[in-house]
Amino acid sequence: MSRSIGRRHMAALALMIIGMTACGGEHGGGASTPKTTVSRGTEQNARVLSQQQLEDAVVDGHDLPGVQVEEIGAGAEGVGNGVIHAARRTDTKPSLCAPISAAVDGASGYTPVGSVQRIAGRKGRSAILTLVSYHSADAARVINELRTALKSCKGYTAGPMKATYEDVEATDGPPQGDDGVAFRLKLTMEPGEDSLKLPISVIAVRHGSTLAIYKAISDTPGTSASIPSDLVNAQSRVLDTAVHTTP
């Protein structure tokens, strides 16, 4: 196998790994971390969406013409229809990066009410979409902890395979929803002088007690990962309606 083909194979393997890790957490997961001050826009009357309501809220062709939505896995334990588990802080080194590590997987340190994960977007422009519903103000705490971690975390290792992430950097926060953060980082394969770094972009948007997390991964080193803005806009409109509509 040539070196170029081998590196493409490594990149493809990496994309598969980081696209599937969210289903690998502990069942019942970690305990909630200490309460923090909730961020702007917390609304006490926002609905806590059930599993079925989350699935119904996934963007479709009515919301975004031409959108393609695909499951990742299947069944109760699959990523597609399965549960995003609370992430253990101890699975990330250093632990101060744990909120970022969890967000890359669509998770957090809090136990969700329900969750859905899909690949969504138009042809050639898609992202991994994770919708997670939380109890009370936990969703706001997730955003707060992410924002705090992004001030000091520059890189970390995570998971049983000790995947290495570097060049963590906060980017402009999203205008949608009640609050949100955005960041980029790189998954490093073959650490060393000849390492292969795959760019990743993440946007986390809070809509009441529900988080929408978008993740795009570039399989070409040096080419930034782009999250489709039309997907974020369309999904945000659907969630805003879902969480702020009286049953």
C-alpha cells in the first residue's frame, strides 16, 4: 500500500471512529457536575422534549428542500436512534477539556432525557447532527461549561483509543437559538513530525432545554471543515417552534 493511500485509509478510519463514539459511553453515565450559573435566554416555560418529539423535530424536506437525512446505525443501542450518554470527565486528559471532548461526540457531563443523531444536509454539504434534550437548566450549564473550557483547553486525548486532538480554538458563536458556542480542532493521526491532522468544526446551539450539536469533519488535511449554514438555520427554526410551543 502506498503512503498516500495508507494515509487516506487512516483518515477514513478516523472519520468512522469519531462519528460513532457517542454510543460508547457508560449507560446511565456520569453524575451531574456541580451547578453553575445558567446563561442568557434560559426560559422556565420551554418544553423538555421527549425522545419521540426529538425524532419528530429532525429537519426534513419540508423545512429544507433537498435535505438528505440518514441514520448512523440502528436500534436502541445504535447511534442513529440510540441514547447519548453522560460522558465521564476522567475519560479525557486533561480533565479541563472534558466538556469539549464530550461535545465532539454530541454529549456532555449530564444525563439526557432523549437524543437523536443523524447525518444531515444537501448533497456534498452535510454534517453530523445531534439533538439532545435535557432536564431543567442542564442544557444551559452545558453551554457554560463549554465556553469556560474553550478559554484554556488547547488539546487533549480521549476515549479508550486515546485519540489525540490538538489546536482547539473557539470561533464566532452562532446567532441562532437562546445561546451557543462554536469551535474547531484537529484530530491527529500518527502523532509526530509526519502526523496527519483532520480538521473538525463543531457548533452547539441551545434551544430552551434542547441542544443541537453540528459537527463537520474534513478528510483533507489543511482544508477546513464547514458546517452548512442552511442546515443550522432550518434545524434552528424547527427546534425553536418545538420547544416554545405550548402542548
